[in-house]
Amino acid sequence: MTEQRQHVRYQVEFPATFAGDHAGIAIVYNLGMGGCKVVSDLAVKRGALLTVQLQIPKQTTAITIQAATVQWTMELEFGVEFLEMQELERARLEKFLATQVNIAA
């Protein structure tokens, strides 16, 4: 798998829910402005379109990613690219990420 990320990723661990072509719950393990890696007991297909709700700790409401696509799958892990989110949600995500430690350049 070739590294093609445009955004820095941060190591996190918190729950998320997703709906769309597939629906379920997951744990987010790394996160950036452009996407995240999640682990779920539900198998998803590459190319699936999802809405993702990030249940970020100490925030009363989830950050909603209106449109995301599954870029890769590997057993119970999959990578999601964020395609569309409202500006307020983007600002909330940026603010959260500013408090995190970068895991990879």
C-alpha cells in the first residue's frame, strides 16, 4: 500500500458510528482532516459511501462527516476518506486535532 495521504494523522481511540451502504459501530484508531482508520466487527466493501459520526471524548455531540468513502479494507479494519462535511464540523475537527500528537509525517 503506497502512502498517499495529504493530511497529518493522529493516534486516537474513540467510538464512531457509520451509516449508508453499511451501518454499524466502530472504533477510530487514527484520524486526520482527510480521513481515518477504523476497526469494526462489520465487514465493509471498498468504495462504499458512508456517513460517519465521530464520538469524540468530552464533546456532547458527535462530529458528523456527511459523506465518506471506504478506500481500503483489511479483515476488520478499513480506511475512510472524508469527502464532505459542514464548515462547523470541519472547524470542530480541526480544533480537536490541534490537541493531539502527530503519529506520522
